[in-house]
Amino acid sequence: MIRTWVASVIPLYKEECYRAYYERAPVFRREKADRYRSRQMRVQSLGAWMLYEWMKKTYQPAEDAEYNLSHSGEYVLCSVSMDVPSQKILLGCDIEREREAVNLRMAERFFCPSESRQIKKETREDARRDLFGRYWVLKESFLKATRKGMALGMNTFEILLGDPPVLLRQPEAFPEKYYYREERIKGESGIYHIAVCSTDDEIDAVRQVKFGDEKEIIRRWG
């Protein structure tokens, strides 16, 4: 079973809330957040990790269970495998804010011909934005599951959109059966696309949670 949580980091822009979570984060994560010059990146980095810590407290997975983090704009995302590590579950997740306009040349460069054609044939800009966003997170989540990232190339595998989406073609180096779950949420800054990709066929619905105030932090984290 793969469980996924998403949370807005807007509360973490309040200094007292940020410090409360910061003080409860492990040293290495504080140091990573401190290295970012951008306040947004510091908030996203801390928020993504504390979402993971929160999930661990809630579900108590195996110590070295597979997990993956992502962030975009006002949201952070975390997926965690509930199964034992010996099963070697592969897992990736991604969240991206929908673009204001689709760059068709970018779609041609990164996507497979069939995928870019699917986007091009849409006459409405909102439909193009939706398709581009879906393809992007579906591809990113697969790349993250393989642990190869962009080095593998988005056009080395082909996706058929559906409910759920499926891999029509995949790299020979990764012959495992992969499964998808995708969702969409609306935030203060726009629409966000979410995708989870795993070799585990049981992927739970994305749960939306909230970072709390000082009282909730003390109750939850001590």
C-alpha cells in the first residue's frame, strides 16, 4: 500500500510556525533548509520533510521503507510505502502547478510524438494546459521511481492517459510493472497536478492535510 499526503506550506511563512517545525526537524534537514537563499525554497524543504515525519508518526512504516518527496508553489507532497523494504517497492511522486500557457516546442522536446500530438490537437488553451500538466507529473513520478531522473529522458517511455494512466512503452532497463494514481487540487495560486507511480499496485487516494498552529504542533510533536 502506498499512502500519499499533500499540504499547503502557506502557514509556514509565519515565522513562529516555521520556527516551531524547524526546531523539531533533524539537524541535517535544518542545514539543508538553511542553505537556500529563497524563503520559498526553505519553506518547501522544511515542509516536505516534516510532512514525511508526520506520516511516519501516523502510520509507523518500517524504518527504511521507501518514500518520495516533491514540492511546487504552495504545496509539498510525500508518498510512503507501507510494505516491508524486502519487497523492493519502487516509488516516485510529483506535484506541479499548472502552467499559464503551454509551450508546444517544450512538449515536442520532452514528450513522445503521440503525447505531444495529443496536446496539439486540443483547440482550447485550458485543455492543453491540463494535458501538459498531467503528462509532466506522470513522467516525473516514473523518473523518480526509477531513481534516474531526467538522465533517463522523458521521451524514453510512453504514457496512455486514462483512469488510471498506463505505461504503453518503457525502457528495457526497467521492465517491472508500474502503476499510477493521479489527482488534481486547486490552491490559492492555481491548479496543481499530482501523480504517484509505483511497482505496488495498491496506491491510496491522496490525503490533504494542514500544518497546524503552535498548540497543534506541541500536541502532535511534543
